[in-house]
Amino acid sequence: MKLLLSTYFFLIFSLSLISFGNDWKNWLGPNYDGSFENFEIHLPKTGKNYSFVWSLNVGEGWSSPIIYENFLYFHDRIGTKERIVCIDKITGKEKWNFFYESNYRDDFGMHNGPRSTPAIADNTLVSHGPQGLVHALSVETGRLLWKFDLKNRFNSSKGFFGRCSSPLITNGSVIFDVGGSNVGLISLCIKSGKVLWTSQKYGNDYSSCVPLRVENQRLCIAFVREGLLALDERNGEKHFFAPFRSPIDASVNAVSPLVHKNFIFVSSCYDVGAGVWRFDENQKQSTITFSEVWRSKGKLDCHYSTPVARDGFVYGFHGRQERKPVLRCINLTNAELIWEADPFGVGHLVCIKDKILVLSERGELLIFKASPDKSTLLHRQQILGFDTRAHFAFSNGCIYARDKRRLVCFDLKKWD
């Protein structure tokens, strides 16, 4: 009976995350884990490459494009203004744009553009700029619905490279990792921008929140400065916390928590390592319990790229971005190193059924087999320039990716 209840519990959990459409409306896609099951990647014929569809110029920033129905949206910076643009995802033609003044300056001489990826729900797009300004726009027209200054209201920390918490829109609210003087996470009403709740104080970082929903439990999972945090998304009350941070002050937690089956994986460089926590439903108390499974350094220490998972195995980049990181596969439940690919730099990953798409910092699209058997590179193609730091979006068999100059669309259903 216990086994049946457990199976039912995780079936319900899994069904709650399955996407039946082709939208990529938020950071890490429809399931908040960089995965997409509703498409089969076919490889180009020998000597062929995937077909180029369109390209357009973009401004500064590492914000990722997002997709909603027939349109693509992205956030960048042109001169002294930040810009949010809506374009036709088929043709690349602009539908509308929204500009606002930006006074952000990067202390380390990096890009002054946005790092956070917008999110869409309830016909509303919500963005978060590096200076702490939140804007809510109509997805149809780009009309400003409301705005909120997280810096002035909560004294949100600039951090090393500006504010970077991608908005998590859930159940009529928008959640941010603010890390202000007296708050950690905050929730705003998506309709009005009114503050719904604030959590106790935690430091913000470069990881973005993800949802965890099981039965009637609605949790927000965050990798804050101090460690792994689970909050009730309805009122901000702490549900679980595990200390997990670097002893080095000049460090960041940039990887978002990865929820796979009934496990949560987190990872960071800077002498932190990786860890896995298991969550289970407590039937008697109608709540979720968390238990640590393992912590380990040197297995899959991720710098800024969030890994992907399939069938109990995690695929991600191990090592600092500037120190020749390598793509690895590890066992989720015991941290066993399964394989390591030949070095090619770091990049972002998306798992499409049994294949892993990698967009490297060098602008290459690489496709690996999502298998623990061995590292198998299936395809390699140059699609962008050598400064590609933003994540990419996937919709209807096409990928949408950007570097510091261009946003491109490639059709993975066709090849030249």
C-alpha cells in the first residue's frame, strides 16, 4: 500500500509539471528544469547542418529569449535605455518595443545589460533589470501595467554583477530573490504589483527560484546566498532550509535548483560542491519533508550553467568557467561520476527527450546523447559568435539563441 501511495504521489507531481504546448515562457522553460519531452530531435544528414531561419541585431545583456504562442520576447539594453521587444517568432519581425532609462553600471567592466530572463503568465510579461526595476507589460501591446523599484523599497543588493533573479510567476503572484536589508524573497501581485508577502532576511544571489508542487503543497525552492531554501509560495513562510554556501566572500550561487523525480540538486563552485536532497510527502501531517542524500566536492561543481537531468542522471559542466570546465554525467542518487566529455568550454543545456542540446560560450550548438552509457557527441555546428553567455529557448522544433550582437533562429526540423 505504501508503495502504491508513493507511486501515485510522484505520478501526480510529474503530471503537474508536464508541458503540453510549445511555449518557453520563463527561465529554464516550461518545467523550470531545461527539459522538453514533446519533440523528437532528428540529426542532419551527413555533411549537412540545421537550417538558418532569421537573425536580428540585439543590444547588451545576457537575458534569455522567451516564447509565448506565436511571439518571442527578449530584454536587452541599447545605450542608456533598457528595452523589451516582442517579435514574430516565425519571421523575426518586430511587433512592439518598450524602452526605459537605465542607470546601471557594472563594477567589473562586464556588460551593463540585463541578466534576468523575463516571464509570462496571465497575458502579462514581467521583467527584472540589474538596477532592481521590475516592469509588468501587456504581452499584446507592450503597454506598461505597473512597475516596482526593488532597490528603493527593499534595498535589494546590487551584488557583484547587478540584480539577476528571474521572476517566478505562480498562482497570480511574482516571486523574486531580493536579498534586501530586512527581506529575502518577496511576492508581488501580478495584476497590480502590490506586495503580497516578504520572507525573513536572506542574501540574494544569481540563482533563480523554481516551483515545487505536490498535492496541495505549493513551495518555492531557492538557492539563496546562505543555502537551499523552501518557502510556502502562498505566504512566504519557511518550510525548509539547509546551509550550503562558500567560505569565500567573493563567490556566487548562480545555478538554479534542479528538481528531478523526488530529488533537488544544487551546485556551486568556490569550494562549495554539489548536494542532493530528497523530498517526500508526509501523509499524516499533510506536508513535505526533506532529507539530505549527499554532499560532495569535485563531482559536479557548476559555475553558472544549470544542469539537466534524465532517468536519474545529471548532465552538467564541472569547474570554473575560466578553468577549462568539462561536461559530466553523474548519478543523481549517489554522486558517482559516470562519464566526462572531451573539453570544449562551458555552455547552457537543454534536454529534449533522449538528446542534450548545448550552446557553448563559443557559439557552437552541440548535441549529445542523453545516456549514462558513454559520452556521445552526435552533431556540432557553429551558430553564433564567441561571446555567447545567454541561455536559449526552444519551441516547435526551433532554437532561439543570442550572443552579444545577434539573436538567431535555427530550425532543427530542416537542414541545408
